Amino acid sequence: MATEMAALLKPVSKIGYCHSTTILPRRISTIRMSAATTTTPTKPSGSGKNKNKKAIKETLLAPRFYTTDFDEMEQLFNVEMNKNLNEAEFEALLQEFKTDYNQTHFVRNKEFKEAADEIQGPLRQIFVEFLERSCTAEFSGFLLYKELGRRLKKTNPVVAEIFSLMSRDEARHAGFLNKGLSDFNLALDLGFLTKARKYTFFKPKFIFYATYLSEKIGYWRYITIYRHLKANPQYQCYPIFKYFENWCQDENRHGDFFSALMKAQPQFLNDWKAKLWARFFCLSVYVTMYLNDTQRTAFYEGIGLDTKEFDMHVIIETNRTTARIFPAVLDVENPEFKRKLDRMADLNSKIIAIGETDDIPLVKNLKRVPHIAGLVSELLAAYLMKPIESGSVDIAELDPQLVY
């Protein structure tokens, strides 16, 4: 666990104004995500196809691609080996996914391109990064769910089909976001992403924790932005936000499915180690979002939101939802938790500022040490705050409507 916690220590980079990505009329540049630490154009080739390829900066806390122990997954969902699997519940979930409520939802119109053309200056670059990161995150989910659907087909056809249908949803989301990038004369090279992106290995139980939180926090982010812009239409500067109400229900259904998966694996929920890991993943997800977003306040200000107020609302609502299944959660409504997040954000900003100076690397590293130590201290202090005992393996009362 200490190793995982240490992974949070690298600062989240500021929003990158990609000077190498030139916006040209009637030309679409294809963006390639690389592991480069800086944003630089790839070397032009003689081919027109590759001429406009770009490398986009990737940070430790950027959206990641995940893989897992698929053999263990097959054992977990083997009906003969696991008597806790509620086949009736999974059958009901399968019918819900087959209904495909959003089959005709993601239909674009001319409003998209017209709105994109109106967005200029720094705000345009902010929207490009928002679309890039969101598309990458959705595509990451597509790849993981697709492989799980393929690998579990013989072991548990019902669960396998649900994973396949979730991959359908994620592919639809990623494609819609990538089409949004085309409004800004850009496109992500998703084929290149599949082959070139580094994959992070998580054991199955960690996939359950992390993906459940990712889907639920995605729900609360999308629905909060949608409701805010519906109440304040003067900030509706790009039509993609109008799709968030139905879109977020996909995220919510995905989260409910992972809740059912965890109920079927009570060993992931009912001991002291599960409580420690549950708190760790809550902290990881909440801190990652807070540090990322506080480096991108211009985006949220551009749509009329206060970044920190928005993040705390999302964290609190996600935590309340998560408390219905996780055996323990953080006490995020304790004012001290917010103060710790703010101190982490301040330390993160100082670490980034040092990295942008002209000092030699050795001097930069020495200057970073006290701030990194401070960040470690705040992370540990937040983790060690008195948690809230929560959750139950028997959560039949968990009605999805309760979180709408």
C-alpha cells in the first residue's frame, strides 16, 4: 500500500497550452498520446498522413490504461466455484444494459462546429485538453471492458455480455468526444493509443474498487455540470454539456454493476484489509481529481463554476454513494479534510513552479524536497483521519434512483 500511496507524489502538471498544435482551417491534426514529459511535435515525415501527428504530454495522474489478472477474474466469476454469484441479479442487470437507453442519444448537429468556432484564445486550448483527457479515459474503459467480456465468455456468459455492453457504451462516449475534437480541427489517434500507451496492472479487487469509484465520480461530475448549466445557460458555450444528463446514467449503471460484482465477492468487503484498501482508493481518486482540477481552474471558470466548490460537492456526493458498498470511507465532510486538500494543491503548485524555473536539475530536485515531504505528510494525515464505518454486503435497498 505504501508503494501505491507514493505514486501520488508526482505533481500534476499545469494545463498545457500546446503551442505545437496549430489550429488550421479545414485541416484535422491527429493527436498521438505518448509518454513524453513535454509537449513536442513528432518529427515530420514525408507522408501527408503523418505530417500533422502530435505528441501530447502525459503525467502520472493523467488518464491511464489498465490491465489485470484475467485468470483470477475467470475464477472469481466461475459459477461452480463461487456460490455467492447472484445469477438472477446479473440477469436483471443484463436486461438493463440490453435496453440501451442511449442508443440514439449521441447524435451531433451543426451547433457543435459553430460553437467551437466561437471559442478562441486560451479557452479554446482548455476545451481541447478537456476533450483529449475525457476521450482517453473513456477509451481506456472500452479496452478493459472489451477484454473482460472476451475472457469471461466461457466462464460466465452473462457477466461477459455485460462487460461487452459496457465497452459499447465507453466506445460510444470516446467516439463522441473524438468527434468533438474534430470541431477544433483535431483528432485522437485511438489505434495508436491502443498499441503505444503503457498499461497499469491492478489485481481484480483493485480494479473493482478503482473502477467503481471512477464510474460513480464520473456520474457526479457530469450531472453536476449539467444541472449547473441548465440553471445558468449563459455559460453553455459548447453543446456537449447538454448530453451529460443521459450520458451520466451510463456511468451510474456501470457503477451499479461493479457494486453487484463486489457483493458477489464478500472477501473484498468484509475484513480489516478491505477497509484499509477502500480508504486508500477513495483518497487516491479524490486527491487525483482535486490536484488535477485546481491546475485547470480556467476550464471551470469558463463554464461558471468555482473549481474547489465543484470538486468538494462531487467528492461529498461520491463518498455518500460509495459508503453504501465500501466497508469504510473517508470523513470528507470534516472541514479538516478540505484544508488538507488545499494544502496539497498549494504544495503541488510550488513543486510545478520549481520545475518551470531555469535551475539545473540537481537544484530543482533539492528545492522540491521540502514540498514533496509536505505533500507526503498531508497525504498520510488525510489517510489516517478517523474514517466512517460504512457499507454492507447486503445492500438490497440500493435503488439507483436514490443518487439521481
